[in-house]
Amino acid sequence: MSMENPLGNPAHHAGTDPVAHRTRRLSTETKSASKTTEFFAYLASVVAVLIASMVVGTEDGHADYFRADKAWLYVVILTVGYMISRGLAKSGSREPYDDSH
């Protein structure tokens, strides 16, 4: 008598199939970043800061009080804040896992 199963895989019938012994993931840590509202709020904030820096300029003898270096500093601060918020979101929340992720 052959140990081969109807599908032609002898290892599966013998109980040595490595896929059968793998644990199945039941949850992911969080949603992917592009699916969150904080990602879109971050992008909107960065765009708003850069547009504001471009629009505010020297007019009628007034100095440019929102220069590019200050705008990029705000972008860096926004980025650090976003990274911290993603880290906090990943620290304890769970989302059901399916194979489409």
C-alpha cells in the first residue's frame, strides 16, 4: 500500500507537511498607515505649511516672517509628531487579519 494521497503528495499524508504546522495569524498590529485619517491629516498639514510659507512674503517693507527654514522646521515637527502617533497606535491595538493585507 502506497503512502501517497489522492493529490499525489506523500509528505502530506505522512503528517510532515510544513504548511499544516504553521501557526495562522489572527490579527495585525494596526491598519496600514495609508488607511488612517491621521495620515491624511498629516499630509494636509504639511501641504498647508508649505503653501503658507510660499504665500507669505515680503510686502510693503515688511520682512518675510515665515521663511522657508521655519516652514521646514514645522514640517519636521509634524513628521516627528506623526511618527510618534503611529508608534503609539502600534503599541497596543489589534485589527483582525485576513490574507488581503
